[in-house]
Amino acid sequence: MYVCVCNAVTERQIREAAHSGVSSVEGLQARLKVATCCGSCRDCARRVLGEALSQRVSSAA
């Protein structure tokens, strides 16, 4: 599913970024340019990132 239509960023790309060490929306902005145009995807991107980080922590335990 597309999270950021302006920059064609998918949920999968956000999860992959979290897996490779991105831990903030600012990090997503730097790596994927998510939420850098209109900003309407920021909350969704934050949610997807949070879920991915939670899964990363759960699988590490």
C-alpha cells in the first residue's frame, strides 16, 4: 500500500527502512522523502514505522 503518494513511498519501503535502522519520521524523510511534500502521510508513516519497530524489537527478544 502507498503511504506517501507524492513520493511513491510504500508501507513495505518504510518497514525495510526500519529494519535497516531508521527509527524516526525524520529518518524516513531523509531516506525516503516521505512526508516532505504535502505532509498528509505523516501520521500514517509514523504508525507504520512504529509497528515495524515493535516487530523488530519483538523478534529480537
